Amino acid sequence: MITGRNAQNPVIWADVPDPSVIRAGDSYYMTSTTMHMNPGVPIMKSKDLVNWEFVNYVYDVLGGDERQRLVNGRNEYGVGSWASSLRYHDGVFYVVFSSGTAGKTFIFRTPDLEKGPWEKSSIDFTHDMSLLFDDGRTYLVYGNGDIKLLELTEDARAIKPGGLNQVIIPDSSAIAGPDIALPAEGAHIHKIDGKYYIFLITWPRGGMRTQLCYRADQITGPYEGRVVLQDAGIAQGGLVDTPDGKWYALLFGDRGAVGRIPYLVPVSWEDGWPVLGIDGKVPQDTGINIESKLKIVASDDFEQGEARIAAYHTVAGDENEYNGSNLAPVWQWNHNPDNRNWSLTERPGYLRLRIGQLSTGILEARNTLTQRVIGPECSAVAALETGGMKDGDYAGLAVLQKHYGFVAVKITGSAREIVMVDAIGESTVEVERVGLDRERVYFKIGCDFREQKDMAYFYYSLDGDKWQPVGRPLKMLYTIPHFMGYRFALFNYATRNIGGYADFDYFRFSDKMGGDGQ
């Protein structure tokens, strides 16, 4: 959205929560939370703080237990990796984040943020940590309610024996009022002009997510704090400066089913305090004279992409072994993929999803491939060929969250049907079935997030041109168990037999609800 040529807020109308942003030279880099999606912890790059694109991920998979692999009825929805901290120090980039699944805080480092390779170490779990390199010493600031300081070794590989380990801001929510629903968390620490600034978010009961800032002359305190922003629930993030001396905060707001979306907030300074927004409000106009271009979602014809350097290595024949297929970086798998059962090379120009295990539904399915939805509206089209599917298989296009909906081909015996499935309640309902007399079919889902309508509409086509509505509209609901905005998802799962496959010819994305991606 543009006024003249100025970029408008939100700068990314999609699920990019917990942003951590830095500037390295004339480039900006950002990491964000993607939890149970893999590859994980995306690295995003921008030249203007407005137009962001994916250039790498920190890891392909973080581990291989049953929860991460979606086996034996276990999962890590809403867990995975959270709230990363991105830093650059002495020619090395660092990304630190915690995993509730692993019960650890991971520290990744690389000399090349866009190409790797990555080196990994870990320490005990810390909540919402922020990394700071300070005059030859290295610290993590973390916690909720009571904010703590933990000293690491200078190279950030381990906890420093005998180093600082103490509470530096007790009851940090108190400056926002006496009745707090969410104790302050989401720490971001900066050292600016010799002072230490710690940004936190809290949520007064009956109010909104609120941005706090504490400052001190020494890292151990004493700290003084104030509320620095209380507007539309936009909070959590840190500061970044531009080469010409301007300052911004990159924060996010909860916006229903589309997820938690970033806002770029101008920052001025008064008496050594950051002043966020204009007259206490986040302006719609960022003041940055640049056109906004959509780069974090994309159409795909499933040709081979450029290979990345993996951060996780396994023995030959394992499900994590590199299979020679390179997806575009806009894609993430729901949980760990099984690389033995998907391919861009078995049938060049197609994404082949093979069945390697039985599932009761899409939330248990391996190798479900996803992209974000975007606001204020969007749509996706997928072309599917079903000749390799078996009895009991479902393959198609979904909007994925705990309360999902999809349009798919279902195989029963030797018969094919188009089905629209609604899982908005506690049960899953096949709302409508339509007989299908051919192997190739096209699906479309349109999403309307305007004024948080959060509605999805489902269609099919036999020729990719004329569309028929199917089933019923889905009221999308953001749920805490998944803790993620909806995703478009390509999937293939089996309820009776393994060994079948489905081929997706293309995926076409549009920023219009009725668009076909052409």
C-alpha cells in the first residue's frame, strides 16, 4: 500500500513475529519466529527496511525426535524455535534462540549470513533472550517478569564460569500498572551512546500489548523504565539505525488469522529516551520514500532452485539426507520433512509428494509444504495430477492452522472425488464431494483479511480457467496451540496405503482474493 511513493504500515502484512533486526553496512537483516516450520529461523534481507526477502535459514532441521518428525501421534505445534536474537560482531553473525522442544538455547554463528556455513552450540534454556557484545564481554538478557543477565564466554559458545548471573530488573511489568496479564518479556538490549537500553513488552489486564523501555549507565543497573508505546497492540522488537542517522523500531501487532505482522515505527530521541511513533501513535505512513513490493511469498513452477548449505548433516539413506532437490526459500515444511519422500527431480517441473506413512489427517501428514498468507487479501492456485494416488489418499491445497480447511482429491477404491474439508470445530467434516473423471485438476483458495474478516473461500476447476465454488467458506481462527498465522499448504496424505504419490505442476500466488496468479 502506497501514498505517493511512501511505504505504508504494516510493512509486512503477514506472519513475521518476534523480529530481530540489525544493519550491516548498507544492508538490513532480520530473523523471525517460525516455530515448528522447517527450514527454521529465516534470514531476511532488505536495503530499505520495507522490502524484505528470504536469503537463508539458520537450520534445515533442529533435531529428530518424534515431536519434530510428526510420528507416533506426536508434534511440536507452537513450540519449536522461538524469539531469536540476531547480532553482528567482529566479522561474525550470531543467531541465538530457544527451543521448548529441545529445552535448550542454541547459539549459531557464521561469517556469511546469506551462505553459511553455520556452527552450532547450546546452553541451558533461556526465555526470550537478547545477545549483547560489550567491550570484550558477552551477555544474554532474558526472562519474564524478573529480567535477568547471564554472562557468556567472549565467543558466545558457553556460559562463562563465574560470570555474571543475576536479576537486573525485578518485577519489570510494574511500570505498566498493578494488574498485569502477561509479565514483561521479549527482551531486546542495545548499547547506544554509552547507555544500556532494554526493550520489553507487557500486557496490562483489560488493555493491550505495551512496549516498555528501561535504561541504565551500567549493564547491571540500576535501571529506570517507562512505557514508550501503547497503540493498537503494536509492540515487541528492537531498534535499528540507518546510515544517515535515522532511527526506527521494528515491532509487530496481532492481527487475527493472518498472524502477527510487522510495523516500522519512527523513533526520535528526547533527553536520552527513545520516543516511538508520532504523538504516541504508529503512523500509517512510514515516511520512507520507496515502493512496497511483495517478496516474501511467490508463485512457483517447481523448477530447481539454488542449493543452500545445510546446517544439519546425516548418514546416507536417512530421512534428512539431501535429496538433490532445491526449493525456493519462500517455502517451509510443516515439521521436519522426510527427504526420501519428496522430489523436484523425479518428474522435472513438478513437486512430487510421496506417501511414507499413514495419517489420520493433514495435521499428522509429513511433507506438507507451506507459504504464508498475506493481507489484506490474497489467493493461491495449485495444479495437481493424481495418477499416482492410491485408495485412501488425499492431496490438495489447504489453509493450514489448527482449524484448517482444504480442497483436495480423495481416492476411494478406483474412484476420484473432489472434497472440501472443514476442520473448524472439534470434528473434521467433508462438506461437499464432487465426482472427478480425470487425473488433472486445479484448486484455488481466496482469503479475505480486511477488517479481520478472516474468511477463506474454496474453488476447483477442470481447466484452470473456469472456477466452481465448493464446500463452504471457512472462518479462520488464530489459535495458541499452533501460535502461527495461517499458511497455504500443498499436501498429500494416506489413510490406508503407503507408496502413492501426487504431482503438483505449479503454485500461483496473488495479492488479490479472486486472483489466479497469472
